[in-house]
Amino acid sequence: MSLSKLAEFGTRHVARGIGRLATEVIESGSGSYVTMTSGRKMLDFTCGIGVANLGHCHPAVTKAAQAQAGKMVHAQVNIAFQRPYLELIQSLLPLMPHKSLDTFFFWNSGSEAVEAAVKLARHATKKQNIIVMQGSYHGRTFGTMAMTRSKTIYGENYAPLMPGVFATPFPYCAQCSIASHCGDGKYNAENCCMDPVEQLELLLKRETAPSDTAAIVIEPVLGEGGYVPVVPEYLRRVREICDRNNILLVVDEVQSGFGRTGKMFAIEHYGVRPDILVMAKGIANGFPLSGIVSRKELMDTQKPGSMGGTYAGNAVSCAAGIAVAQAFKDEKILENVNVRSEEMMGSLRKAKSDFPDMVYDVRGLGLMLAVEFVGGKGYAAKVQAKCMEKDMLILTTSIYDTLRFIPPLNISKEDMAKGLGIIRGAIEEVAA
Ligand code: PMP
């Protein structure tokens, strides 16, 4: 098929429900760049939405996957243990944010893994209700659509969804219109007019009793909801509420995990122990793989045969995952994240001080960073479009006017400088 016809063919034959950022077709990817069929090379600050975190076609990951594909692709997890599945666990164990997290179950996608966490929480506690955060994103299956509260479009017209899901406010002080209560937009429990801890306590009194509530599920950094890191005090108080009420704390690290925030898992910034941790995306740098990890006595409440899935923990994906864990060691990935993060934060903060009428908030952790624009002017989409013109891919997020940046964790100083130059130029052009 001629190159010019490819995109047209896609528009005709691919489901419209899949939204698309770029109109061109991607041919290949290498490191921090993707190349379109036209030959146009684009700097990729999306990483396939936070998946190809070590850059496209990371050589060691590709090599490991190729080698495994020649040995054994699929023998199914309910048939027998497979070597890469077990060796992946061996690689992940030392990376876990708490030593109690020692028993794994692998799935394919983030949504499936979130649902696996819900199943485990319900089964282990013999309780049914789940509390999620307003603004959270957990996926597009019926269970996770019910848990997703970042945008109505994800659930609109798909009801009935999974019942028993309740939402509580996520502390998001930058958006509080009564900011004078807290003064500086920072969480201050004494003055907060909508104290999120109090709201959670009220939810447990008004709508879902602790004796009916199996788990509280939280993203340590709200992802699709706007790249908002959770307030440390809030997370600690949620842990206390869970402990007091025999409720499990589930952290969804699908987007924030595997180095994205400058630590292996975002929860490490907070020193809070999760009962169940959900992971996906960066775990295998693009090969479909997700999972949950918990403590053995919790995991082993489930009966043999009640868990599994045809493709769950695919051998090629697991081999890729082992190579990812090794790359974190060999290539000092976290060190790079923290240095590049400072460069990026510095540049974004400068944009905020240079364009105070346009840039409203700059936030995030590591290389999970965002710029929120003053609302109502469509700034994020305009800056995004300008970046595209300048051969750079960037994503928006949340119901607020926000751009999020998800560059590769091993991006070079030069490519980061190039990206920051493009973003700055785009903001200047939109502001003019
Ligand atoms: N949880 C979070 C925090 C996510 O960011 C996502 C995906 N954006 C999911 C769950 C769902 O993952 P998947 O799309 O692989 O089902």
C-alpha cells in the first residue's frame, strides 16, 4: 500500500473510538525518537504513554525478547511454571518498596492487574466495596471503568459498570477556589475547607461502612487525572485509616512505577507500606505485561485455579522484563531521571515565572511532570499542536488544561535540551 494511503486506510478500518494524537503513521522507533512512514523523525515525550520508558527498542530488551522468542513463546501459566516468569520475580524482589511484598501474579494490561487487586482484596477481606480517588484512572474494563474518575468519557453510555465503588476527594490544593483558606495552595489540614482525610472518614460513616469496605485504591501520583503527586500527610493518614478499619491499601503504580518518578516506585517517596501494589507499563518496556504483588498470606487466600489467564505472564514479555530490571542496574537509570528532572523542572518553572498569565501550575516527580495552564483558553492543545509542528510528540491530560511530559527515563542531556527548547518555543508562540 502506498505510504500516502496508509493513514486513510486506518481511518476507514480502525475503530473510531480509539482517539489519535498524530495523523501520520509510525514506522519505527529508536531511543527517544519515532520515525514516521514519511521519514519524519519526532522526539517522543510520550513513550507510548509511559511504557517504552527505556526508549524505543532498547537493545538489551530487544535482544532478550528475541532470544526468548526462539526458545519458547507460550506454554501457559496454569500448565507449569516457566523459567522467565520465575526469573522475573527474582529480578523484581530486590526492587520492591517493602519487603512484605514478596508474592506475585502477572497479567497482560494495567486494567487487568487493577482488577486482580480488587479480586484479591475482596476475597481476602470477604468485603465487597472499593474506595477510589476522584480524578483517578484505573482502566477501561467494566471493573476499572467504574473505578476511573478522571473523565466522564471513559464510562459514558457504558453502564451498568461494576457496583460497589465509592469515590473520595484526592487532595488537589492548586485547584481549590477557596485558596485563601490554606493560604499558599499547600495542604494545611487545619484550614482546609474540604479536608480530604475528613471526607474519607465521612464516606466511611455515610456511604460505605468499614465492615463493607475491602480496599482503598490510590495512584501515588494521579496520572491521567493531571500528574498530581499525593500529599505525603494524606497518604500516611489513609494508611492509618486502613489499619484502623481492616481495609487494604492498594497502590496503582501502573504509570508511576519503574523509575518514572525518580525512585523505582513512587510510593518510596512517601514511606508508606501498601498491601497490594499494581504494576504494568514500564515493567517490560512495551511488551504486554502487568502484575500485582502482595504478601504471601494475603495472596494465598485465593484458591488454586481461581487465578490465571491464557496469556498471563507471557514468557517473551517476562524475558523483556528481566532485561528492563537489569538495565536499571547497568545504566544508572534513576540517576539520569533525577538529573534530567531538575533540568526540566527548572525550565518549566521559568516558563511559569515568564508567562504568569498563561502557566498556572508546574508539578510532578522525576520525569512524571506537568504544566497546567490557566483554564478556558485551550492553551494545552495549542502548545501541543505547536510542538507537533516542531517534530515533537507530547500528551495532554486531565479535565484541567494540562500538558504532561513522559520522556524516556534514559533521555540524553542533548535530547532533553532539545525538547525543552521546543516546548519553550511553543509556549512563546502561543503566548504571542
Ligand atoms: N492504572 C493507571 C494508573 C494507568 O495510568 C493506566 C493506563 N493509563 C491503567 C491503570 C490501565 O492500564 P491499561 O491501559 O494497560 O489497561
